[in-house]
Amino acid sequence: MVLFYKYFIILIIFCIIDVLMISIFGIGNRTFIIDVLEYTKMKMEVIMKRKLVGLISMLLVIVLATIALIRIKEEEGNGLKKVVVAVVTHSVFYAPQYVADGLGYFEDEGLDVELVLTSGADNVMAAVLSGDAQIGFSGSEATIYVYNGGEKDYVMTFAGLTQKDGSFLVSRNKIDNFTLDDLKGKNVLGGRTGGMPEMTFEWALRNHGIDPKKDLHIDTSVAFPAMEGAFIGGNGDFVTLFEPNATSVEKNGYGYVVAYVGDLGGIVPYTAYNARKSYIENNPEVIKGFSRAINKGLQYVEEHSSREIAEIVVKYFPDTSLTDMETIVKRYKDGNAWKKNITINEEEWNHIQEIIEASGELQDKVDYNVLIYDKYFKNYE
């Protein structure tokens, strides 16, 4: 670049001399002047292009650096580690989780937890396996399906939250002194095939001498999030619904809550937290801190009134009044829906596999030690 400028100055001097010779004596080389000017123009264009490219490159580097800095600030500026949790559905059934979030228990453990609604246990598994979510929250049956599917870096359960089915059986007509025999010959919206709500419902029926394939019709064609709407629209004589949907249907005069399915299906690791085996191994502090926060949430709902719990949880359900929220929380609390702590024992694990096997959805049982990560259970037993 320096040599060019020196050469350029010399050419300009010769051009000036040539112009003077032409002007004063009428002699000189006009072609030389034109060639010099054209050459100079060409070189300047090259220099300007190089400068423009350099300027654009510099601006691009600045923009990328700024974006990276913003992301670092978001993740580390507040001293919290970002953790995305794929949540199977949005329900008051998971009140201890919302308590842990609402009271800052995750932040106390250095975690910035984002709860992302990911409808369906199969979609939760997809989010965890793809890395879109670090932690999944779903029925434990989903981890069994993944393992039996041959996944090498399979998904393990490391903390439990609920210990019973979260569904309430809602009847279209008012029934006094309801018994399961009232379901015979009826059409029931039961949820998707292979999902814990539907399989637990079938288990409860069999335990009461009712054949779910012959004595009634269980409609499994309606997706879980659409069941309330389908029932309101006139489908089915009964429907199994989580809260706050069951209370909403009852309050609006579309049906009547007649039973809690959770009382009929026994104790199981119904909904629990899971993560890839490699993530658990490589992020022990996240798993340990997350488990501790959830356990504190479970302790809170165990030790506090339905009203106190409702006051924390209601903000996560803007369409539900505080009065209705208290009623819903009391239903789950009275039904002993939530675990006392995050631990899962072998008896529970075996029972959930019995339920899946009875529904024809399980060929090979999986040992407790393979899919249950119990390293921190001893801290809470």
C-alpha cells in the first residue's frame, strides 16, 4: 500500500509536467495523462473496495461479539445457570413445582429454570433427546419406552413429584353415590393409548372386576389437551380430566366430578423429572440443586394449608380464581397426590411397570437401577 502511494505521487508529478508542457508549448503526451488517470481511478476503486470489505467485516465482528456478550450476561450475569424444563402439561396437579418456582427455590440453588409446556410425554422425550430441554417432566413410562427403543444415551429419572394419577372422573349427569359399576355400557374419554392417565384408569377398572375392553368403551382418539373441549362439545358420557379443567367443567355446568382416579390406581412414580444419562453425569450440581429445590416445594405443600399453597400457585393459572384454586389444591392434598419427598422406591417402580404391562404397552421390564438415578435420595429419605 505504501509503495502504491509513492508510485501514485510520482505519476501525478509527471502528469502535472505534461499538462504544463501542453498548455505552454503545445507539446506533451495526452494519452499518457489519460492512462495515468484511468489507472489511478482503478487502483483507488480497489482500495475503497478493500476498505469497505474491511469495514463490513469489522462491523460484523462487533455485532457478533455484542450478541455473545448479551447471551453470556443473560446466563451468567446474574450468577444463575440456565436450565430448560420440558413440562408434559400445565396443571395444578404439579403445584409443588410452581411453589418451588414461585418461592425462588431454584434461584437459591443457582438455577434459572424455564418451564416450557411440551404437551405429551413423547414430545417431552423428544425435547430432552434433542437437547432443546436439559430436563424433562413427564410420566415415568416415557423413559422406559426410550430405553427399550435402544437409545444409547437414554433418559433416567432422578426426582419424583406426584405419586398418584392426577385425573378426576367427570360425569355428564349427576350421580349420587357413584361406583365404578356406573361406567358399564358407557363411553369414556380416557386419553391417548400408552399414556399414564389412560393406563392407570384401565388398571383401576380391572382391579374392580370391570373389563375395560368389553364392559365399556374408552375413547383414546382425543388428544389430552383437547379432552375438555370434546366433552363440552357433547362427546362421551364421562371424561378423565386434570385440574383445573375438571373444576372448570363442573363450575360451568357441563358435568360433575364423581371420583378421583388417583385413589384407584395405587402409588406410582406418576410424574417425575428426568434427563439424559450423560447430562446427569456431566452436571451433578444442576441435578443436585434442582432436586433440592423440588424437595423443598414438596415439603411446603405438605406443611402448609390449601389456601397458602393456592395463593402462590394461582398466578400461574390466570383464568382460575383464588377460591377455585383453593378448592382444587384441597382436592389433590386430600387425595395424597404429591410425594412426601423426591425419592422413588423399587415397589413404586415395579407397580408402574405392572400397569403398563397390563395395558399391553410393555414387552420388557427395566430394572430399577438402570433408569432410576437415586444418588441423592438418601438425603431426603
